[in-house]
Amino acid sequence: MTFEPRDLVRVRQLLVPDREVDGPSAHPPQPRLGETGTVVDLLGDGLYLVEHRTDDGLPVWTAELHETELELIDRSSI
């Protein structure tokens, strides 16, 4: 499936358990199964930059995930 910026997605599998992750803390957590995030950018070759936030809207992690690791929850109509 092809995702678009602002799509809400869920991590459905992890092909790479330990990956480079950015975030506000010195050691941001790795993405986990079942976590949700927003597609921030399309990187090509099936890779997407996804950002996971808390319920309060604070950023937790930003990571590159492959399309096969994600499932669509909701598509933004904006």
C-alpha cells in the first residue's frame, strides 16, 4: 500500500528491531508493535518517515519504516 503525508498508521511488524531513531530525549525508544504514528514524508523505495507522539501531542520518536511494516488507520482529508 502507498501511504501519504498525514496518514495515521500502525506498526504491524518490525523488519529491523533496532534502527536509527530520532526524538526529543537523548535515547528515544525504538518503535514497538501496535504503536501509531503519522506519516511525515515519503522517502522512496517503500520507506516512510513516521512520527509517534504521546496522547498529549508530544513527540516520542521519528523513524524510517518500510511500507510492509505499516497498516493504514486513517487518511487525512486535509
